[in-house]
Amino acid sequence: TARHEVGGNVAAAWALLRDEAAGCARCPLHKPATQTVFGEGPVDAALMFVGEQPGDQEDLAGRPFVGPAGQMFDRALAAAGIDRAGVYLTNAVKHFKFEQRGPRRIHAKPGVGEIDACRWWVEQERLLVRPKVTVALGATAARSLLGRTVTIGKERGRALPLSDGSEAWITVHPSYLLRIEDKGTVAEAFEHFVADLRAANQRIA
Ligand code: URA
């Protein structure tokens, strides 16, 4: 692994991996996207979050979770008592997939082929960071992490063992909270999401 090559210097191995990912052409999504949006955070984080893919703002900024879904995620992290600076944040797919409609770039859901092509990067990130707990935000992240299709409602909010001895936790994607139409249920859905984050964070304590 990259960890081995640089004699245990995880930070240097991570920087090499990030630089390599900047030129990734494993799937066609790199062509229309602005740039690869790699993960960020301490390389010794005990808690890792995996999102779906960068959105419009992340694609432009080159950082994960800085747009509307990121702001919702920040609110939930704060409510769960989790310091964003202490966790590692990444995405299952590292290029923004979109449809151009006039001046607007509309989010398009990554397909299984794209998730599986990008999975190698998430695996390398996990090999370097070795989180105790990895939280998958939504179905795309869960597919990447577990290698199978997951029903979020059935599997959220409990520890799922991974082959490396660490744990996966599945929860909803923060953009789900932004899309709820029945506004009367948003507060409850937000609290459920926060409860999942809090429970996952308790496992690293
Ligand atoms: N949604 C994601 O899943 N990841 C991001 O980085 C931004 C929005």
C-alpha cells in the first residue's frame, strides 16, 4: 500500500495519493468536471465520513461539503458535538456529475460503474487513515463502502462490521434533509440524522 511505500509516513503518503487522484481518468466524469475533489482532514482521524460526490460548489472550490448540503452537514455535526476539523471527510465519487441546462449545472446521480471505478480511492484513503468508524452518508456512500446495494432505512443507525475490523455506520445524506417536502417532518428527520452521528461518534470515544 501507499502507507508501506513511504515507510509509515502517512501524511506524505496521503499527499501523494491526493496528487495522483488529481489526474484520475478511471471513468469519464473527469472530463466535464473542473477538478478532482479529494478527501480532507487529519490522516489519523478515528472517524471518517463518506459522502456521495462533490456538488457544483465543491467542484469549483476543490473541497468536499462546502455547498448547501455541506452547510446542513455542518449544522448536524455541531448539533452532535462533533468537531469537523477532527474528522476525515471524503466522497464515494470524486468528480462532479451533472447535466448542463443552460447556465445551470444540475446534479446527476453517479451510477454503479462510476461508484465502483472510484472505490479504489476511498479504499486507499481508508487504508491510510484507518478510521475506527466510517459513516456512509446515503446510498451511494453505502454502496462504495460495503460493495452492495443498501436500504438506508433498514440498516441505518447501527454498527456494521467491515473486513478490516473497523465499523461502518449508515445514515441518510444531508441533502435528503434539504429535499423533504413535508416541512412538518424536517425537524424530526434532522434529529434522527444527528442521533445517528452522535451514536457513531460515541463508538470512537
Ligand atoms: N454532497 C456530497 O455528497 N458531497 C459533497 O462534497 C457535497 C455535497
